[in-house]
Amino acid sequence: MKVYLLIATIVLHFYASAQNSLPITFKHVVNKQDLMLPDTNKIILHQDTISIQTLKYYVSNFCLYQKNKVVWQEKNSYHLIDAEDTASLKFNLQLPKNLQYDAIQFAIGIDNATNTKGAMAGHLDPIHGMYWTWQSGYINFKLEGTNTKCTTPKNEFQYHIGGYQNPYNTLQLVQLPVSIKSAIDIQLDITPLLQSIPYSTQARVMQPCGAAVQFAQLLPGLFSIAK
Amino acid sequence: MKKIIYILFIFFVGLVSFQSISPLMQQPKGWPKPQYNFAENKLNQAKINIGRALFYDAILSKDSTISCASCHLSYTAFTHVDHALSHGIGDSIGKRNSPALMNLAWQTSFMWDGAVNNIEVQALAPLHDIKEMGENITHVVEKLNRSPLYQQLFYQAYKDSIINSQRMLKCMAQFMLTLVSANSKYDKVMKQQETFTAQEKNGYIIFKNNCTTCHTEPLFTNTKFANNGLPIDTVLKDFGRMKITNNAADSLLFKVPTLRNIEYSFPYMHDGRFKKLSQVINHYTNGIQASATLSSALKKPIALSANDKVDLIAFLLTLSDKEFVFNPKHQYPKEILIPTKEK
């Protein structure tokens, strides 16, 4: 009898802890083409010639929704996406088996509490160049490149978007409807962003400020589920 | 029965209030609880040693000429004496006066404008400043990983061979957190082990009447930001806290510095504009510049006689803690750093 019980608990245990890996892949698109870095293929948008050197950002606090209710949250959910580093574009979410969900949510950037927690490791390690050193805080989203429209030396633009305190909190949420599939590909199309940046007046945003918040607010609309 | 419960209650309250932060750091009697979360970075002698070695090691600067101690000397309560503005690599001159370092576990923000939000990430600022150490954290971590000395020190502390920025920064924080100054004459008088002279006593009364809104006992700072009426330096154009918050209400606000060990930490103010305490006192009596953000505590003029000023300074000198300033545990760790030079 005891043996049966033991076997039953072991089986139950395995069943309960059974996990499904859900692969997530981030894809970057510009002008209907895949964005490949560091190959600086020139992008012609209207009359401007643009090239992208860096596209790097944090996605964090992944969770799944079913009928507007959170059904699953990733623990320690911080992922640094670097368009230049293909390994960073893919990771797995570990879900319980048979989980029902209809939407995925994540934040672009790092939350307030984590920003004040002190020295962090892994993806949050300041060696990744996504931490401001003269003023504590993570850079949530980094876009660097050149545009013939910029009046700066070498036509460079640099957008380091961050800030975790009001009124300059730049953390943004993205929620996307998903169907249950074996993998989810999330696409970021930066074309509308490149079109709406006021390059001539603001080729650089490098600290928490109103312009950073405006920039950040454009981001959620650029993400979609790739078909 | 009620009596027994009462006694037990008092006993447990007593236990809690006399609890030390760690065997390695005592909570001074009568002080508030530290702001730093020691549970997430438990003090450990091997880690404090690493922090101390790093604090004194020029390996943190690009050309190995500058260490943290170049601008923060233990003998002067960890400030850069005699330099109004701190000097970094290639003799470049910084924008501000280096503050004295002590009782950092009781602070929630660092730098004159509060730019740094946690003592653990403090070191990143000077490390990356091209005028201070001109390095970057990635390269410093590489250098530490190549160093036999640090390989050994980190192994002793963590029992594995990982050296990363988090460990390095937490160790540096540990050393700085242990810099506690709580044994000045003032403290001894408060503990009724010594007594003030008549002059010091009068100075203490003047101090309590005019200064404690901001320089609040026992830390001698309320850890907030204030505009204490200094006219702006038209060359440096430093608006303090406003740079961080972009809020006009924070224009010309600077962090209220502690006055402990003030005898040693001249020159004074964020730009080191005053060399002597008498100049500071004259600022508070005659130099307050009115402005939209001037603290209300200083709107009413402070009138002090010549004798009062002398007495006030006599009181401020009772905040000197010789044991802190000359503590060998705070000084250059010969026993740790010298052996490498022989290898």
C-alpha cells in the first residue's frame, strides 16, 4: 500500500511540475525588411539616408493573461535584447503544462524597484552598457545610428531612453493577443519610430526628461506578433 | 502574572533595540535604524577586505594613477582636503568638492545632488568619469579577473572563482558602510562620559536654535536637500538637485551634509568655496542670498555676536572623532596590497 502511495506521489509530483517550454523570438524590421546588425545596410526613408548602429533594449516582467486575468508570471524576468547578438533574441518561457492563455504582456525597460536595488548581475549587470553611471538608473531602450537629416557631427543620433521616477518614468507595457502555439515571435518594426523622431532639433536624448518619455510612449505600438 | 508579561515584554524590546547590525558593525546607541538593507549584502570580513583593497587600489583607474582614496583620504574623514574641486586623472579638475564619507548606511541618496540611489552603485560614477578615473566597469572586471591577488581574495570570500561587477560593487559598499563615526566628544557628552566646556555648551544651544532643522542630530543631517542661500557660482553654474529632477523647485538645492568631523573636511560646501568654519558661520549670518527656493528655515536672519560665533565653532569642533579618522582599519591595507607588488 505504502509503495503505491509513494509511486502515486512521485507521479503526481512529475505531473504537477511538468513544464512546457515556450520559445520567444524577437525580430526587428525596418522598411519591410529584416534589420541586420552590424551590417549597416542603408535605409532610405523619404529623402533621408539612415543607418542603424545599435538597437538594444530590456524586456521584463513577462506574464500571460487569460480573459483579462494574469495566469502566469515569469520570475526574475529581465531580458536584454541586442539586435546585434542573435543569441539574445531567443529565450524560453517555462510554463506549466496545459496552461490556457490568450494574451502575453511584458514591459519595455526596468521597473522602479529594480532600479534602486543596487548592484545586479546577469542581464542587469552594468557591463552591458545599459546603465547610467553618473546618475543611477537603467537605460531601457537604446537606438543609435546616423541620418543625413541630423546636423550633428557625422550625422549621428543617439537615443538612450530611461528614467524610472515620475514625472519621467519611461517604463512601458506591451500587451499582445496570442493564440496557443508552440512558439511566439514578437516583431518590433522601427520604421514609424524613425519617421517620427525630430532629428534636426533632438539628435540626442541621453537622460531622463520629457523628450525621453515621449519617445518611450511611441514604443508599445511598434510591437506585434509576427505571422 | 501581568508583571511577568510586562517584564518579558521589556526584555524583548530591549533585545531588539540593542541588536547590532552585524558582529562587524555596531548600531550606535540612540541612532535610527540604518537605511541600507544589510539582509541583501551581509557583512563579511573577507568581503570588507576586498572592498577596502579596491578602495585603495589604482587598478580602478585607466592609467593606474588614481584610487578612490586619492580623493577620499581617511585622515580627513575621507575627503580631499585643500582642493576646492577634486582632482582626477591627468590632473583634471572636477566639478565639485569631494564630500567626507561616513555613516553612509544611514543615507538614501548619494552625491551633492542625489544622483546616486544606492551605495552599491556609487563606485560606477567616479570609475566612468573621464575627469576622475576614466575607466569602464567592463574593463575593470577584466583586470580583476586577471589579477592573482583579487583571484585569491574573491576565492576566500565566495569559495568560487567568479569575479563580476556585482560582487566587486557589493564588496566596495561593505567597506564604505563600515565607516561609522559615532565617538566624538559630542557623543561622549551625550552618553554622560564627558562634559562640554561653557563655550561648547553655549555653542550647542546656538546650534540647536539655528541649525538642527537641516543638520539634525544624531547624524547631523536630515539627509534631505535644501538651498542654504549660497549665491550661485557663475562659472560652475551648478544648480544641484535640479539637474537630476528637471524640476525648478529643486534649483540650487544640495544634499545637507553631515557636520561630523567638520574640523577635518575643509574646504566647505559643494564647490569648496569656504576654507574656514568662520567663513561658513559668516555666510549663515550675513551671506544668505534670497531666492525662490531658499529654505524657509533660513528666511529669518540669524544674528550672532562675535562671541556666539566663537562658541558655535567650539561646539562644531566637538564633532571631531579622532578614533574614526585615525582608525587603522580604515587605512591603506598594506597587508593586503603590498605582497602583490613583490610578485
